[in-house]
Amino acid sequence: MFKMVASKIQLNKVESEICTLVKEFCSHYNKANAETEPLVARITGGWVRDKLLGNDSNDLDIAINNMTGEQFAEKLCAFLQDRGLETHSLHTIDKNPSKSKHLETCTTKLFDVPVDFVNLRSEEYTMESRIPKVEFGTPYDDAMRRDATLNAMFYNITEDKIEDFTKKGFQDLNDGILRTPLPPRQTFIDDPLRVLRLIRFASRFNFQIDPQTYQAMRDPGIHQSFNHKISKGRVYTEMHKTLTSANPFYALDLIQGAHLSRVIFTTNESSPEIESIYENLDQHLKSVVETIPKLLKSHTTFASVFPGMQEPLILSLVLSGFKGLKGPDPAKPKNSIPLAGVITKEGLNFPNTQVDNVIACVESEDSYHNLVKNGKSMKRSELGFALRKLGKNWQMVHFYNLCLDYLRHGDEPIPHYDEFYKHVHDCKLDDVYTLKHIINGKELAKLLDRKPGIWMGETLDRILIWQLDNPDISKETFIENLNDIVHLP
């Protein structure tokens, strides 16, 4: 896989201003501290990769060789103030080993662009702890501890040159290959999140993972270290970026091929039925990967709405086998919720909105199948009420169930779903979940000269049924016929 990679970093106007400023400060500092190791600032990581690929990047991380990021930022701001230039406040993000945040980072803005300052470091892990011993390191140390060679290149601001201390980063970027700078098994044992990061980069750039590196991802020892070494917040960050990428199905293929399905889509619940689902989960993901992209290519309506529902729809398809199973609600353990929601919330740390979306899809299969089958023969009010129960999720639920039927039966069910979808549109029920009562409760009580009470809920439902079955009738006509509509004693 050959990529057109630039041989030199091309700075835009703001980047040039930032680098010129940093270079001037380093020169000023080195003249005043000639007896110490020269201060060198390097832009690291993703920015270098993206610039070499010809892409813009606002992810500016500057690594310092002989002081902390906070010390550098403070001295840089003082340098700016002495010259009457604008400065911004500094924000220091402390180390938090419990969340695998091993290095203090200082953030400020230069020319209105956020810039993170850190020191070059080395990391030493032990088998007993996921928290590394972090020390000042050399550029080589810092490069070798990174997740991939193509993310380990530096841009030396002072010398205006690319530095590739792994000796493989530039070539791997050219070839579209993801490999770890150090032996992959030890790299992943030290920090298993690197497995997810490499899968994410592969799907983002359509790169291949080096065979030796991919083989290490299959190691059961790495799988065992996954859940006790990584915070769920970090898992969410990687999976969110992966599932919203341009090629999420490639990522799912890599996940199932490395037998990571159970490791990522995990729950503490256990039963023979759950065990059976997990035993078949890799194969299920493989079917999703091989099938759903074909549907996206052939079904223009699905393709047009897919970007707006991509993440929850894919999650729901992955977890479809857990339909009907329950588990304790992570927020209220005494209550139970569908197990697909438990996995989404507790296992993946997704926000409640996506948890609700996944539950709505996974648990809809039987009822929505019946709706597609019988919807055209329903009264408009019956169909409207069924769709209102799904709320704003109804289109996502529709295409989720289309995908499930397509997985199982191929093209055969597509016309039924398309006809039902068109019928909903022809009935002008696309947005029925937003429909408001033609009169509110206060107006209802006044018109009927009755005190508000529990009678109002059922009465308002009758009114909504009438509205749905008589969509073109005016409010005035409705009021004239109110007593006949509500049938109150």
C-alpha cells in the first residue's frame, strides 16, 4: 500500500509563526544558559504524520528535552511578555496514573492555537503494575515508547527537519503499515490500549497492520490484561473515534480477526446463553463486515441516512445477539436493563444517549418486524402511535431491522421495508413523534368546564387518535365536535 508522503514538512502561516517564536525563544534561552545542555523543542506524534500525508492538523504537541512542559511554557510566556506580545493563561494537566495519564502536560495558546508542552520521557513497566516508571528521556527513548513507528516521528523546530529515531516511521508511513517500535507483545502488555489505537489508525487511514504486530494482538495474555489495565474512559475514546471513522467495518474486521470481540464488548454477567453468544460473536462480526457494506452500496436511502446514525447502528448490530437478556443497570444496580445497554454503558462507557439508542434498536426486533408486516393495513392513528413509541429513533430502528433481515435473508426482505418506509412518508408520519395535541390540558379543562384530573391523560390520547385520523381538520372544527370526540360521561 503506497502512500504519497511528503519528504519535508510544509508549514502553514500560523504554524510558521509558532515555530519561529519557539525557535527564537530556544535561541534566547541557550545564549543565556550556554553552560547547560542546549534546549531543543520538537513537535511530536500525529501532527508530523498528518503533515507528511498532506493533511492539516491542530494537534500540536511540543516535546522538550531538558525541562518539564510547564517550566518551558512559563519561560516562553515570560519571553513573550518581555517583548510586549500577547500571552494566554497556562493550564497544567497533572499526572493521573489511575487513568493511565503518566505525564504532566501544560497547555496554552500561541496565535490562538492550543499547544501542549511535555518533556521527552522514557517509560519502564513491570508485570505487577500497569503504571510505568516515567523519567526524563532522550528523543530515542520517547520515540520507542510510542504506539506506532509512523506516530513516532518528530519535527525538530530548531533544525527544521524530520527525525525518525525508529528508522522505520517514514517508510511505514509511505507503505501504509502500522507496527510498534518495540516488540509488539511487550508493547501491548505494557499498555493494551495501543491495540485499539492501531486498529483505529488502520481504519482511519485504510492502512494495514504489520503481520507480527497483528499476531500479537491475538495473544490471550494481552486480552487478559486488557480490562484491568485500561480505564473504560480510554476505551470509549478509542471506540468512539473508530466507530465514527470513514471505515468502521474495516475496524470491526480487525477486531474479530484478533479475537477481541469479547474483550471489547464485555460484561460481568455470565450464563450459558451469554457464553454461547460470546463464542459466536467473532463470526457474527465477520458476517456484519461482509454484508452491511454491500447493503450500503446498493441501497441509496440507507446510504444517505447512515452517517447520522452510524455509531449507534453499528453498536446495535454488534450487540444484536443479546436481545431479550437483562443485566443490572450500572447507574442503579437494583434495577435491570437490557444487557446490550449494560455492555454499551459499563463495558464501553458510552454516554446515556447512545445506551438508549442501542436499547431501542436491539429490543425492537419483534415489534418492528410486525410493524413492517402489518403497517400498511393499520389505521393512521395506530401506525402513528406505534411510531411515536420509537420517538426520534424510528428511522434508526427501521434501518437496524432492515440490516438484521438482510444479514439473515439477503435481498428478499428489502422491498417490504422500502414499501413500509414509503408508506410512512406518504402518510406524512415521518415526524409524528413531534406532533403536539391540538389543544393542551388547560384548554381542554376549560372547554369541558371540568377540573383538571387523571381523566385528562386518557382524554388527550383520544384527541391525538382523532388528530391522526383527521390530519386536515382545523382546530375550530375540532372544538365544535369536542364532546363527540372525547366521549366523556
